[in-house]
Amino acid sequence: MTDQPQSKIIEDNPIGKGLDAFYASFNLMCRDRRISRTSDALEQLAPKDLQNLALDLLLALQTLPASRLLRSKTCRKPIISDLSSLSSAIISGDFDLDRIKPLLNTALDNPDDTRIWAQVSDAVTESTPPPRPVAPFHKQTPWAHTTGSFANSSEYRQDVDPVLKSELGPLYIGVRRLRETYFGGVAGLATASETVFQKCVGGSNPLFGSEGWSEWPADAKEKDVLAWFGDLIPKLEAFAGDYNTTLISRRKLLAQPETPLLGSTGKRSMDIGFVNDNFTHDPKVEKDCRYRWSHVLVPGELKSNPSADVPSIARIDLATYAREVLSAQDTRRFVLGFTLCGSLMRIWAFDRLGGIASEQFDINKDGLQFVSTVLGFLWMTEEELGFDPTFMIANGQRFIEIKRNGSLTERFIIDEVIRRTRCIAGRATTCWKAHREGDPQKLFVIKDSWQYPERDEEGDMLREATGKDVVHVARYYHHETVQVGGMDDDVKSNIRKGLDITRATNYRPGRSGLTPSTSASAAGSRSNSTTAGVKRSSSQAGASLPPSSKRSCSVSSRKTSSDALPNRVHRRIILRDYGRPIYEASSRSALLAALEGCIEGHESLHKAGFLHRDISINNLMMNEDDNNSWSSFLIDLDLAVREQRDGTSGAQGRTGTRAFMAIGALLGEQHSFMHDLESFFWVLFWICIHYNGRGHHIRPTDFDQWNYESDDKLARSKKGEIDDEEDFLQNADKNFTLHYRPLIPWVNRLRKKVFPNGARWKRLEPELYSSMKKILHDARKDPEVLADG
């Protein structure tokens, strides 16, 4: 931190053109909304537009050198940390946007730098609480408000987009050599591109001349650009001749921006892209031949205005497409795409760390690069497009192969996808039902996820738990780091092939010291390095719950480089237990029995020294068939921690799936087994509202907003549900589905145990395990519960 006067820092580090992207975003909004760019323009913008505009400004300010040198009023840390916290508050949706308008107006008035930074200081001082201690990023629990944590969400764009921005963190643009990294290995591409482009510029009526591409629409309106693309692609294919016809014959340009693609939770259409044209081989294709997101190989986004290449416009739209593609294609490791704003093009790559983009180029000035890009997208192999080559096909069956304990190769046949997390950045967990070749009766589960390499491996913890005879927890069979191209499959070295993100045009030191999933919220996270992870002895059973950390400007004494770049490693686990989520229970009694078994599993895991920390409807499984699996069991130890460990683990309170997180965890308490037990209550509560038996999900409910609310607002919402018995019973009668209404008195009894006198437990109470299990056991004897259910 510099000791220079603030005025000197501002003078030596001028804003210059640093806010140009923000100004372009504002001008584009005003034009699209037909709003005059006047002093009251902000008052005419919709809240969502105002939110996006504020985020654009804060992101631009964070890229300025002065933001890392000017001191915060709340702490002797650079003001960039306050800007990050303010961004997180705005993303939460529980923020009074009127409080950011003075800063927006000051920036739009374009005064001198001193006035802008003075207003920044006032805005963050008013809106941002003093920061709390933060563990080094590789020690932190990967907490974030991400799109992968939605439960039963209708996924409307106005709800998803702000969360997706938070999930992605900084989208790095102008990454040098990105195009060479992803296109350099395409067989014959360089030679073919030169040949094709020479044909484009030759002849009496060339396709490409001194002014660029012939027939290019000057105003770049979407409809005209789509028509131009549709006319040009076949000509480029014809010029390519015999270079590579195999893949071209199976791929085509899709330009149907008004037609939603099938296979997404919300209705989503895509401007333009390249798709796998194999309708005749896809039994899921509808009679009207509408494409699905599973057909999309390369998504694209068109904007007529070159100024639209900003985070809240073209980039977030393309990211939305990439999320749909990754969600629909269960073996996709990353997605390549492109934006075309006017005639300015970028190539994008979205992976489990976020999104990166090439340097911008004008297709009317660099026709060869455009030809090479189009042919590259048409000719790339599936592996080059991001598909996992460790999934193979033979005799119409998909399979993987492993070597376990140095033995012979074992082949696992993939039966079906069980789960695919809908996100871009993050763990992106995918699970498949599988069986060993030749033994279809014994079922296994294959789980892939992308983990921080610094964290304990889930496979090691599961193997240890299985060795300790933990009950009602998925049992270990095998785990490994996935190998692609003869090396460990990770993002930095294998997918991005060592691309130097620090050379991106918008990279700023200090922004990447936190992972993308924590960058927006880490400044406000709570941790307590002196008590984190200390296991309490039996003599402490009645002790108070660990308090949240007090606000302080101190940081962990364990230093880490602020420029340390995060990474994620592709890991695979094979489990010996197969089941379905408990919300698919065949009866009310079966649901209660499964929940009881899962609570017993949590207790057994806790006694073995592990804390789960992510109790949710997708992590509680049951098996009503006899196939050598537990009748009910816990899965997913991704966020689990060993309760006896040295130093800080980053086990701050806000851990888990939002809809099921304990109130205390939302408020920042250090996570304990009591928070997980409360989460079991919220799982049952949620199922009774959102399902009508056998996994049948009803229409969206008011509780869907729990996916998007800020921590404090969600905590208040949950308190309001449980603090008064009469209100709880009335609300349950109103909101529980007909199938689960007989459980109301039993869920109320559970409420009274989990929330004595309508309040949270203030001490650790191991007896709560047996109390909850007894209520669930007794409920299964109730004639009302047993009747037709």
C-alpha cells in the first residue's frame, strides 16, 4: 500500500478512457429503451437495467490502477476491496439502487477524476460494511451464489443473469494467442484457410475486397447479418473443396434467433451458431425438427452496435448460451463461442473457471482470420470442441475404462445421466448410473467434478469414511484424476494450455487472487481462524455454537500471493451405491424413512470426524429396490471437511445450497453439525411444497425466490416461516401440496425440535439427532400418513 497523498495518487493515475465501456453501455441502453441521454435518464431505467449499469461502472472502476492504490475509509486496504463488496451487494438483489445513483450521475457527468473518486469513496463507505477476515483463496470454502445452486427454479433471465455474472467473475478479454491455442491443432486448417481466402479475393466478382466482405450489411442489423452468414457459409464450404468434407457434412449454421431451443429449463433462443445436424440419429428430436441445446457445438451472439461488447450485453448473452450447452451435454468440458458486434469479432472459451476471449478483430479488415475461424468451427474434432475423450462408444454403448489398484482394465457401461449441474464456473458435478461390463445387475455411480487442487480430495475422504464403516453414506470404490492427452485434466494447463491470463487487456493484478466463485463476496465473508475446524470433546457437548467473527480489518497471518491464479482439476469417483433423490419417494412413509436414514448417516459421518455441510434435496438419496445399496444414504462430500485439522480450512458459515442453508450459516456462524441438522428440516419443508408425490414437481412457487435472495433477506424469510406456530401451521396448510398435507403436524413437531420456542439453538446439542429421527419414525405409524401415501 502506498503512503502517497490521495490527491497525488489520483493525479498520477488518471482515469482517462477507463470508463469508456461504461459510457458505451449507458448509451446503448438509452438508445434501445428510447430514452434521452439527459440528467433524469437514470430515473427512466428499469431496476434491472440500473443494476446492470451499476455493475458495469463498478467493474470498470476495479480495472483502474488508482483503485488498488487509494485507501478505503473503512480499512487500510485498497478501495478495490470495497468496490468488490459493493458489487456483491448489488448482485444480491436486496440493495436499494437509489444509493448508487449519485455515483452513476457523477460518472455520467464526466467531471474531473477527483470528483469521481470522492463519490466512489462516499458510495462504498455508505453501502459496504467493514470487511471481515478472509482466509487465503485456496483455503476458502468455495462459497458463491451460483447458477448451479438453484432448486426448482423457473430460471427467468432477470433472476439468472445477475447470479451468472457473479458466478463468472471477471471475463478476461484480449487474451493473447487464444486463437492459436484452440485452433492451432485443427488438421489442415492453416493451409485450407489460405486457399479459401485467396478464392474469396480472386475472380471478377470477389467475395472480399478493399471494403471488406461484399454484401455485408452496413448497419449490421441482426436479420441482415444472419442472411449474410447463411449465404456466405456454403460458399466457403465449396471453396474448401476436398480438404475436410466429413465433419462439414454433419455440421451446419443455425440462425433461428426467434425460436427457443429445446432442452432448457427456461425458454432460451440463440442468435447464431454451429450445430450437429444429425436429426435422423436423435430419437429426442421433435416432429417439427426443432434443434435442442444438445445439438449446439458453437454458440454465437450478434449485436449491431460495436459498443455492445461489454459485460452486461453481448458477453453475458453468450455466457447464457454456453451455460445451456454445458448443461445439456454431459461430457462437455468447455465451450467455444463467438461474439460479433457490428463487424468486430471475438472468439470465446467458457470453462469451469469462467470465460476468456481473444483479441478483437474486424472481419472486414482481417478476412483471412474470419475464414480460418469459420472453417475451424466446422472442422474441429469433438475433443477440440471440448468433449471428454475418456467417454468412448462401442456397439452403441458409452463407456469409460479405469485401472483400479494396478489391476486389469475395468470397463464401466454408462446407463444414464443422473445429474448434471447447470452452471459454467464451479464444481459442475455430473453423475451417471453405470455397471461393469458383463454384470448389469450390480449398479455403480460415476461422479465427475472440477475441484480446486488445494482442497482435500473427496475420493480420499470417502475411502476413509468407508474404511471406518460409516453407515448410510455412499461407499467408495475408486477415484482418480482424469487424464486427457496424457496429462492431468485441469483448466490452466490442459484446457487453456498455459494461456497467460495476466496478459489479457483487462487483467489487473489483485483481481485474481480470489477464485471466480468468491471474488464478488469474499470481502464480506466470515471466518475465524482460531476456532475453525476444532472438534469439540464430549465435555463440550452443551457448549455454545461458535460465534461469527467480529468485523475487523485484520487478515489471516498466512500470506498468499495476491496474484495467485485459481485452477480446477477434473476428478472422477466411482461409488458402490446407487439411488434416486428422496423427493422421488413412492410414498410419504418412504420419504420419512429415507430422511431418517440420511440423518443417521450424517451422525455416523460426524462421529467418524467429517462434517458434510451441503445437505440438499439432491444429496439425500434412497433406493427402494434390492440391489446391494443402502436403502437411503448421503452423497457428495465436495464441501465436507475433517473436523480435526490444523490451521484454517475456510469453513466459514455460508456453505451449502441456498434454499436449504441454516439461518445461522446465512448469518455467518462457523458451520457445525447443528446447521446441517437444520438443513434436513428445510429439505423436508421444501419437498412438501414443491412436489406432489413420486418426484412430480408442481408449478413454480413463491419460495423459488429463495434461490436469489441475499443472505440477510433469506435468513429473515426463513425466520418468518418458523418463529410462530400458528403462522407456520397456517402457511403450511396453504403451501403444502395435497399429497404432503398429512405431514403438517409432524413437520411442525420437527420445527419445534429444530427451533425451540421458534428460535435457533444457541448451543451444540448432539441429542437433536435422536430427537429428529424419533419424530420421523413415529410419523410413519400415523394412519393419516400411511393412507394412500
